[in-house]
Amino acid sequence: MAAARRARAGGGGAGPGFGKVAEPPPVPQGLLRLARRSGQLNLAGRASPTHVWRINLDTPEEAQQNLSFGAADRWWEQTDLTKLILASNKLESLSEDVQLLPALTMLDVHDNQLTSLPSALGQLENLQKLDVSHNKLRSLPEELLQLPRLRSLLMQHNELSLLPEGLGQLLTLEELDVSNNHLTAIPASFALLVNLVRLNLACNQLKELPADLSAMKSLRQLDCTKNYLETVPSKLATMASLEQLYLRKNKLRSLPEFPSCKLLKELHAGENQIEILNAENLKQLSSLCVLELRDNKIKTVPEEITVLQKLERLDLANNDISRLPYTLGNLPQLKFLALEGNPLRTIRRDLLQKGTQELLKYLRSKIQDEGPGPNEEPPVTAMTLPSQSKVNIHAITTLKLLEYRLVELKDSVCDVSLGFNRISSLSLELCTLHKLTHLDLRNNVLTALPEEMEALKRLHTINLAFNRFKVFPSVLYRLPALENILLGNNQVGSIDPLQLKGMEKLGTLDLQNNDLLQVPPELGNCENLRSLLLEGNPFRTPRAAILAKGTAAVLEYLRSRIPT
């Protein structure tokens, strides 16, 4: 018996030349019985799968030894195996007999030594998740591309140098991870993966991304960390569902533009060669919560960074920044600001060490103090009139009525920012700027908008947050190009869902922290809305649990409440 135990454990035999190679231990019968009842078998790091393939075909051993079966031992009533885990078993190959388990929905063989996969995998028509990560695969069988229900394919940490062109046939795929391989290109057929939600291409050798990736209309997470990307195709900016984009450790020299990525919440672009932050690019990222740009070559931070009103984390460590815009202190959600490793001249080191909130407080305190020196000319901005180039722009901070002759700018200005002033009413001359697309009026004391604003036919973003509106400005309903209405932190008590439904381009409606006592169910018919923010209002329904599920869930709930 002891010798037998030694043999099973891999110990020596009777003498030199007589030792037998230890066979892998058989699968414990108790596990097999449990698997026949549950349909799940976990053999990670413990046994060879040799005895598993025929688990649903062969009569079990106990049936030949015991003729009186309790309810728990009725092997003929077994459940077909649906989940099989063979991870961490040092397997060098996978048997073609895997096709004898046609009910499998999940197969996990990660952390083995597989160099290839059996073509029989193509017979598993019910397979939804396949994990072959952390192996030594150099290619994939064509049969794998025929799986009709595959939703998750994990192939990270292998030795793949190319992916089959037919990968686009996996139309049901929602998750694809090919990180940590040797890929130098992505097949054009990726454009067919329209249901893909998460795509991980990190740690490969990609020098470019195909513009066809923009066809992935469902993609929410794209990870391209640690490749050789110098640019990002402009068409990627049309990926309207994208929420997380990782571009760290590449060779980017500038941030790409994201005019359509209204839902982008996280942008990670650290460890690149970015030198300039383009103000125009920042203005498109209204939903951004995390912006990570550490270890680049950025020299200046534009004032326009304050348009990122939802920003919670800003990492600018290890750049070449010498000064910060004081208006950075006005970002209301900012909880983390990293600046170490920059040659900052205007902020003492001890202040940096006091933490983000103290730093933001300091920056806010300097806003009122900032102004041109006695012999300095003010900077040229969008509010500098051609005939009044010497006007003191900083005097605008105390304005209560905007009276500049804006008519001189009507043929050129498309973006006007008048935020953080004391403006109580708007000059009608502002309504003559017929090319205006962006209007920022947040943090003033406005209670109404002039009806003449109806002339601003190109306006697609208006920021009215932190004012004193008690009613929704009716003129907004008549602006056909409006895509974004930011009206948070006011006192609005009601909205007209029928008129909102007529605004076909409206994608973002921010009504947070107002006085809405009820949300009209008909608002659920505004199916173009991609971002509806209602938190912080005194209504009872929808409840917080529904709001937390996101815009689509809120709209569906509201539709269900419409009287029939």
C-alpha cells in the first residue's frame, strides 16, 4: 500500500529503470456525483480531465456496485455538465473529446501549457464563455469562430502574433481580451463586433488602430495601454457609448478629439509624449470624471479645463507645468489633484503637501486677486472686441449687466464663456451671434433668458448651472440644434416632456439639485436622451435605486408609468 501511495505521489519505484511515471490522480467520485447533480465541475489545480469527457455518457462506477439508489444517487437523472474549470493543471493539450460535453456554457482552461486548441471546440454550440488565458497559444482553430453563442473570449497572456480575419463572425461577443500577446495589427473584421462592450488590446505591439473600430457602437471600455500608438483615428470619436479609454504607455503627442463621446467618464493617457492640452478637445468631455495625464511633457493647463464640471480625479504629475489656472479651484467635484514632479513657480511646496482640498481653496482665493499688472495689457480672449482691444477683461468679474457691443463678433464667434460673474440679464446683442455653438453662463444670478435667443439656431450646448432659474427657460424648447442642456443647481420646479420630446438632438439633460416635486412619466418617451441627471430633487419617484441604474433604466421606468 505504501509503495502504491508513493507511486501515485510520483515517488521512486523499486530501483533504477523500474520506476513508473506517476499517472495523474483520478477525479474523486464525490466530485463527479456532485457534478452530475449541479452541472458544474471545478478541477482547478487538482486532477486530470481524462475521466471527465464521458461524464454524461458512461454509467458511473457506483451504479455497478450499488443496486439500491436513494434520491441523491439516481445517476440516470443527472444534469448535463454546463460549467467546467480545468485551470492550473499544467495541461499541454486538450482532448478532442471535449465535444462529448455539448451542453457546456463555460469552459475555463486558463493557466496551463496549451500550445493549441482542439477543433472540436467548434462543436460546443452552447458555449458562452471561453477562458484560454495564460497559456502558450500561437494560433486559434478556424472552428472556434463558428461558436454561435460565445459572449466572452479571454485570450490574454499567450503568444499570439495575429488574430484570424474571421474573428468578426463572433457576432454575439461582448467581451474580448487579447492583451499581453505579440499582436502587430487588428483584423478589419473587428468592425462586425457590434455587440462588443469590453475590448482589451493592452501590452501588444500595435502601431495603429483601424478606423473601423468606430463601428463598435456598444463598446464601453477600450484598453490600448502599452502599445506603440502615435495617433488615434479621428473616427474613434464617434463611439458614442465609450465610457473608459486607456491609452497609457504609448507614443501619443496630443490628445485625440472626442466630439461624440458624450458618455466618456475615464480617460487615461499617462506616460506618453503629450506636450499640449488643446482647449477645444477638453470642451467635448462634459461627462469626464477621471483624467490621467501623468508623465507627459505638458507645459500649460488651459483655463478651459474648468468646463469639466464632473471631474473627480486629475493627475498631472511629472509634467513641465510651471503655473496653474486659478479657476481650477472652481471644479466642484474634484477630490484628487496630483501635481508632484512639476516645476510650479506660483504654488509653495508646503501647500502642495496639504492635500487637494487645501490647494483648491488656495486657488479659489486667488481668483479675485488675479489681474494684469499696471503696465500689462490684458490677454486677448473671445470677449476682446476688435475696436476695444485694451478693455480690461478682468472687470467682467463684477458685471451685473452685459453691455458690450457683441454685434462686431457675430460673424466669427462660436464659443462664449461668461461663467462665474454676477450677470443678472443678457444683452440682446448676444442673440445676434448666429454662429454660436457653445454658451457657458454658469455661476451667475440669471432668472430668465430672452426670447430672442431663438435666433441661435446652431447652439448645441448651453450651461446654466448654478443660477437662479425657477422655471425651465421656454426659449430652449425652440432651439433645434441643442444637444446638451446643463441646468443643475437651480430652482426649477417643472418641465414639459412633450416639448422636450420634440428636441430630437437632445442627448444630455442635467436637472440635478433643483426643486422638481415630480417627474412626468411622459419624459420616458424622450428616447434620444443618453444622459438624464435628476439626483438631488425632492420628488419621491423614481426612487434612488432606479436613478442609480442609469438613464436607460430611468426612461424605461417612466414609460411603464404612463397611463394607458
